[in-house]
Amino acid sequence: MAYYISFLKILSLKLNTSTVHLFYHDQNKDFPLLTEALKFFNHSESMVRTAVRTVTLSCFRVNDQASRAYLCDKVANIYFANLTHDLGKLVLEINELTYSQINNSSMDKLRDLCHEHLDYLSYIQDIYRLDFPRLSEILSKYLVSGLFLPLYLVPIAQQGVHHEAITSHENAEDKKSKPISLSVGLFLTSHVFHIVQFEPLIELLSRIVCSSHEELLQILNVKSLESWTPKLLNPRETIVEFFHRRTSGRLRDAAKTCTFEDSITGEISVTSMASLDVPVATEVASSSSNVSESESDFDFGSADQPSLDNSSNSLAANHVIKASLSDQNVDNLENTLVVSDMQHPNALTSSVSTPQMYSPALLPPSPVLKDPITAAVVDVIQSSGEESDTFPGPKYISLADRPFLSEIFYSLNCKRGKVDTKTGVTREDVNDQNCLLSVILLMAMFYNPNCNQNVLESIYLPTQRVKLKNQYNCNLFEYLLDILTLASSAEMRIRSVTVEMTCNLLRQIVVCDVDPADIKNATTQNQLDSNNPFRSSVTSSEYYFITDPHLASIESVKEQSCLYLRRFYKSEEMFLDLFEHELESTKNKRTIVSRVIQDAPIILPPVSTPLSGIAAHKRLPCGEMELTKQAMRCFFELRNLSLDLQNCVDNLLPLAKESDLVKDGDRLNLSNSDLLGCKVITKSSTEERFLVVGKYQLMFVEPDWSELGWGIVKFTGPLQNTEVTGCADDNHSLQLSMNRPVVPASAPMGSATHPQSSESMSSTPLFSARLKFDDHIRVMAARQRIMKGRHSARQAKMVSIMHILEFPQDYISSV
């Protein structure tokens, strides 16, 4: 098998416009290289599946008219139907694992399935990149109607609707599985927006996510969401059966159409999706006449399904809208669209209703933050007169008529009622599982370059492509603010990764990079009018727009986090080591969306045990040590967010300023310094140096012979982690070690397994040497000077931490 597949793969790499005639028989309408490889597209071995995908991409890539017509007419439908079905089975396997008891083996299986899902989407994106519009349109049809709608998106909007099971007609008897959970729907949908960048498909999905309840019912062709049950659709025949039937000469009497039937309502028509104005490349229109020759796709157990052959024509007819999309308002555009398939028995003749934007004067404020600051925001908006779309500032929207957005926003509420199975009493439970997944989904939509900007702006969700942001969604802002409020409370039931992603999303909403010319133009257009009641600040490279009450809310949350971190403040050396370790991790090890999306355990409820193998910042804290570290991370994130929104420079961090540090090769004036000469003996060399103790560093210098009283620094090291001990065999020597503390991931401070002092911690030595002096008096002087300098360096940094945590000045002075 391995040799055979490798041989097919090597042959496919030789395909081009000059050699395609050697592999494709135009007279017989046969492509043996492709058909033989497709028989193994769902092989159990991952290397075989990868090789088959390489063969298909090589065949799809050849720009030959005859071979491409064969691919679209004879291969694409049956292949994409089976591909969609296999991907759907993978989704159900992932969903099934989330309901089961997770152990080490099932966790590994979940990771493998999620990586396989990402591989599928990457392969789909590779197909879209081939510049093959007709093939892309066929693939999009199957993905939307057979996968993304029934298994990804609709389960998100149907969380209030309880179904017994999702059916999969693989065998004679129906095989039932668990309903798609909200966490699975959010997680896998974020995969789609993160990887796939095919513009028509992403525009369609973004419109569906932002669609109203009426528009969703039109897409599904149902009267209510309760009457529609998502299910996995099965192809009428496998690829092996299809090609065997073709080679045996038993051709299909009549081409069957592709209608996606629901078990209750009848169908999900791609034609009704065309009302959402999905632009399709112009090649589709010219090739739509050949769609009737398409082979089979899905079987739904009904012989009289309404035809959807005209759906491609409906989509192609709307490709002209793409050119005018940027020049035409989305709301006006949607009012002009009418479903074009009038032959459908359930055809919709009414225009798609425009999502209504409600004024805060008519809509009560979001129930997330019922505080005076939120009320002040509404007062500012109402006092500014009648709200319009052009008026800058936060905007409230109605979520009652938006099934997808309402569920995504509601998932941001970490406080959910949990029913006790024993007593039946509903208790408040703090869980950020769906909260993190919703934040990741929104960020994946924002960062996707082909996500419909006009659709997102219609609900006041600006993207990175917006030059100047003077409006933002107040509902979303307050939900995110509530997450940060919970994260800074004493419960600490919000994970560090959730806090970091939430802060990044807040920046995405109100901060953007602009050029000075854009700022000047915006100022002339009164977009940054200093007389308006909303706060805006402009620098040479960054611009943000946020109301003063909302900025005050963030400051309040930051102060709450600061007060909570004070509880863990201790005068021991461990607190300083933890503080610097977490500060360095926050700056240098930023969590990006792509890494979080690839981490399968986030789809599961958060755990706290370190035995799960999950990184500390992606699980709940365990013990006092991890509580301290999480409180520090939360404080750093909120402090950085506050500084960014105010365009302020951080003057307190890092603890050791760059101006106070000396680098190797610097020249120092040592005229008034008390120098101690010694031999620095290491494993590789022995050198004569002078020992100098600075504010934060220990240095070895040699005289600068060009100028009297000056020296050149040859080595510098952190003084706070320096250890010095005497040598038992030589009273004229000292053993010097400079260590970088290894901060444990768990175990409470002061426990037997985790001493409080960093001197007894296992550490990684940065420098180790023996210092040999002329007599034992200099040995004692050097040891005393090093120990005193170490204590002074640590004390200075602890005082700096106290200033950062805003301790009272009287308390700092007493220390």
C-alpha cells in the first residue's frame, strides 16, 4: 500500500498542462490517476490520506479545460459529498468525547481528532486557493448545507431546543449520538473562521452568524427552530461504489439533484442562502449549464425532493453584488434582495428583513453590569439627542431577534445557574468554558481578512480593516467587562487564558493603528470632535475610542485586581521571584489565537489538577502558589490594558530600569570605588579581575589602560540570585553561583515540598566560578559585600512592587 500510494503521489507531482493528456482520457472521460487515489481518501492511515490529498490537489491545480470539466461534472459532487460526510463523522466523534469521562487515553484521542479537523479545513483551504471557481462553488455548497449549518451553526442557535439525538443513517438501524454541544459548535466554528479564507463562503457564514431569527428560518425553510433537527447527511454511495458502477458501464439514467432534507421540514435550500447575497466568481455562471450532469451527493430516503439545480444559477446571478458591496449600505442591500427560485414550492417572495438596530432609549441596558458607571454611559448617549448610526460612541443592539449572536453573547456570561441533581435547587456556578470559546470565535471572525466588514459594522463590531473606530458594541463591551470583574474577584474561577483573550478582544474593539494623515482627515470630518461626550486619544501610531465611564470601569476592575493581589504580598523572597517570573512570561510568552484554537482541552470543562497535563494558564489554579501566579497574571493584563487605553508609558516596570543596568563592554568610572582584586577560576579559564557590586548587578571588570581610574566590564550577572559560600579546602577562596530560579507550577508556599526561600529551590545556574583572593580578610569583605548587595537589590525591588500595587505611602516608608 505504501509503495502504491507513493507512486501515485509521485506521478501527480508531474502533472501540468503539457502532461495532463498522459493521465486524462478525454474520449473515455476517465482520469485513472485521480480515481484510483480517491478510493483511499478515507483510509485509516493518516499518511495515506495525506498522499491522496496531495494527488487531488495536483489534479485540481492543472489549468486544462477538458480535465476541469470532467472534475466538476463527474468527480466533484461524489467526492465532496463523501468528504463532507467524513468530516461530519469526525465532528460527531469529537462531540461524543466531550460527553464521556475524560482520562489520559481519551484526552489524547480528543487531541488527535481536533488536529485531524484542522487538517481537513487546511485541505479545504488549499482547494480554495487553486483559483478554480466552479470547483470552489460546488465545495461550498456541500460544506454549508451538509456540514456548517446542521452541525456547526444551527446547534449554537438551538441551545434552548432539546433534541433526543443527532441521527446518522450509516446502517440499517439508526445510530444515535449526543446532540451537538454549545462548546463543540463554538470551538469548531472558530476553526472555520481561523483557517478558511474563501471570500464567498466566509461572507455567507458571517451573514448567517449576524442574521436575524426571520432570516435563519428562511435559510432553513422552516417555521420554527424547534421543528428542525440537525443530522449527519450520508452520501447515496461511496466513492468505491461510484467508480465501480461507472467502470461496469451502468450509467445513471437521470442526474439526481442535491437537496439537503431535514427529518421534519423537508430541505435546506442553497437558493434561500442566495438571498444573503453571497458573491460567486463569474466562471460559475458560464459553467452552470453543466451542473445538471453532476453525480450523486446525499441520500435522504425521499424520491420526490425538490430540485436545487438552479441554486448555482441563483448564486451566480448575485456575483455582481460583490463589486458594489463596498459602495452600498448593507441594510439597503438586504432590503432589495428577493429569493429568486420561484419554482420551489416553498419559495419566499418577500424581501429579507433588515436587522433592526435599537436605540438605548428604547432598550434597557445590558443586565450584565448594573452599576452607576453603566448607567452613566446610557445617560451620555441619551443626553446627546436621538441616536443615529453616524453618532460616535457605544451602541446597544437588540439580541432578542438574533439567535446566533444572542447565544454567543450569552455564552460570555460566566455565571450560569446549575441545578443540583440531589436537591433540585438551582445554584449559581462560575464557568468560563463557553466564555473562552465565544471570545476565540469573535477574534477569529475579526482577524479573518475576508469576513464581511459591512455585516460586522452593522452590529458595531469593527474589524482590523477599519481605519478609525468611533463606534463599538456596548453589549459586547459590558459582557467582556463582566468577565474581567469576575477574574479579579476572590473566587478566581476565570482562567488566565480567558483574561488574556478578553483583554485582546477589548483592544480589538476600541484600538486601531492609524496614520497621521487619516487622523487629520477624521478630525476635519468631525469624527474626533473634542466637544463630543466620548473620550478619544490620538498618538502618532495608535488611536482608541472609548467613553469615560467605560474607561473608569476598566480602571475600577484594575484596582480590584490590585487589591486582591495585595493579599498574597509577602516579604519573603519567593514573592519577588514569582512576580518577575510572571512578568517575563506575560511579556515574552503571549498567547495568540492560533495556538489556543489548536489546543483541544479548552473544549472541555475547566479543571484544576496539574495531573491533567494542561498548561497552568489554561486551567484553574491549584493551591496557593498557583493562585498567586494567576492573580499576578490577571493584574498584569488589566494594568497593560489600562495603560494602552490611556496611551500611557509604563514607568514602574520592569523593576530594574534599563538605565540602572550595565552591559558587557561598558566603561565605568571606578575612581571612588572600593575594588577587590581576585582570580576568577572557571572550568575553562583563570583571569585576573576586580569585583564590583552595583545596585542590581555583580560585575567583573578589568582596568582601562587608556584612562586612569576607569574600567571595562567583562561580565555582569543578577545580584539578587547570587549565592556565595566558603570553600572548605581553601580559606582564601569563595564559591560564587548565579542562578535563575525555577518557579514551581504548584504546591503551596511554605509547604514541605516547596520551601519559601529561593536559595533552597532547584535552580538553573547561569554562572559558577571560584574567586581566589590574596588573604582571608578580603574573602570576608567580599562575602559581606555580596550578601549586603543582594539584600539591598531585593529590598529595592520589593519597594518597587509596593508602589506598583499602590500600597499606602506610610506603609512603604515604614518598610
